[in-house]
Amino acid sequence: MKKTLIIIVAILLISNLPIFNFFVQENYQYQNFDSSFTYSEESGKGKSFIGCIRTYGHFLCEHPEKDKGDNWLYRTFAIKPWRFWEWSQMLFSERYRLPYKEKTNK
């Protein structure tokens, strides 16, 4: 029993290492309230969450009318707690702290 518990804990720890996440991380999508801004974070292709934040800031500068009222950035992906290899990101990454919004196509 003790050996099994150690194996399970080891699998959880190893699966949450950044090198493992690089290969199994899914692509994340983001939108603003009216879907005039969309961004798709693609793992392994250089499109990151930090790039999304920068791009959205640039979008707000170019469209000052969008910076009034609801200017939040929303995640359009659901949190999937059964993906145990993403638990460290779910706890510590800002992408999971964004409010959720159903994805709408414009």
C-alpha cells in the first residue's frame, strides 16, 4: 500500500514538471466581452499567455472605445480537473484566474 501511494505521488509530481507540460498542454483561447478580440495560445509555437496579455493591451490602445465598460479578457476554455498534469497551472497560473465566458464566433 505504501509503495502504491509513493508511485501515485511520484506520477503526480513528475506530470506537473514544465518539460512534461510542454508536450501535453492544450491550446487555450481567449476573447473580450463582444468577441472583437480573440487569441489562441498555441503550446510549442511561441504563442504564450504573456503574448496574449501584451496583444490585448495593444488592442485596447488601438481601440479606445473598447477600453470603456467591460474590458476584461475572458478565457473560453473550461477547467478540466481530471487533467491532473495541469494541477500546478490551475493553482498558480493567471490564465485560470480569468473569468470564464462561452466561446462565441463573430
